[in-house]
Amino acid sequence: MPRSRLLLLSLLIATAARAEPPLPNPSSQGSAPRPAPSRAEPGFTLTAASKPQGQLLRPVPGPIRRTWGQIVEGEPNNGIAFGATGPTTLLAPCAGRIMFAEPFRSYRMLLIIDCGGGYHIVLSGFDQPETSVGQTVRMGAPVGSLKGSTAVIGLELRQNGRPVNPTPWLKSTRR
């Protein structure tokens, strides 16, 4: 992966993580201040278990086209890429909160989900988001769509901004 993409992606994740919705003014409601809302869905956090198998759904049906560590554009790949045929719906690999959802350079749409525990999922290469920034999603919820006939859908797993091999985290099927 080009170093410039790695730096931009880390900056996007850091910026999105700081973008919290404002809390209501407690003086206008006559109540004590409430704690900041959780970034991920309550009760869900990816865990750095010794056996991470099955904690993430595949976002699309289809084969893995690029693997973790495979050399792409002269750099090791920091994620995996699925070959997808459209039209199809992208599903949230984890429960969490949408932190970023907009076009990004040549990656078409880019979506970042805060899965909790310092983990983020980055999805790229699809046509249209089905969610908005700040929305909480459940694992398996529709988060994007592919309208065209074929695409390469990228998936990166990051912990505290650093890439993690997502392959052992994936369920063997989409459901």
C-alpha cells in the first residue's frame, strides 16, 4: 500500500474518531451531565482474543482476490479484497458506529466503522453508502451497495490505527 494512503487513512480514522455529536446542554434540561455516547453499539466490542475466528462477517459474497501482505503497487496489502458482482449489498462486518462515508480518491466510496475496543473496519470500492456518519449499525446490516456489474471491495481491519490481518477474523460464510 502506498505510504501516502496509509498516512491519509490513519488521519481519516483519527479525525472521524474525534467527530462526536454535541451533548445536550444540561442546564437547558435541568439534569446532570450525561457521559459521552459510546462510539460502538452498546455491548459489542471486537476483542483481541487468542482465537479471533468468526468475529467479522464477509461484507459481500465472492472470492478473496487480494490477500493480506500481497504486494500491490509495490507495497504489502494492508487488508483483503473481495471480487464482487453486482448488483449487491455490502453488509457491516461488525456492529458499530459509522465514522466516515464518502468518496475518497480512486477508491470510490470509503466507509469507516468504529467497532469498539480501538478497532475500525475500512470498506472501499463500492458505489453508494446505505448509512450516514454517526449512525449505529448492527453486524450484518446493509451499509452500502454495488450497482455495477463487478468490483473489487476492499476490507481493512485496524486496531488503534494500525493494520491487522482480517483473514482469521472472518466468518467462513457471509451469514
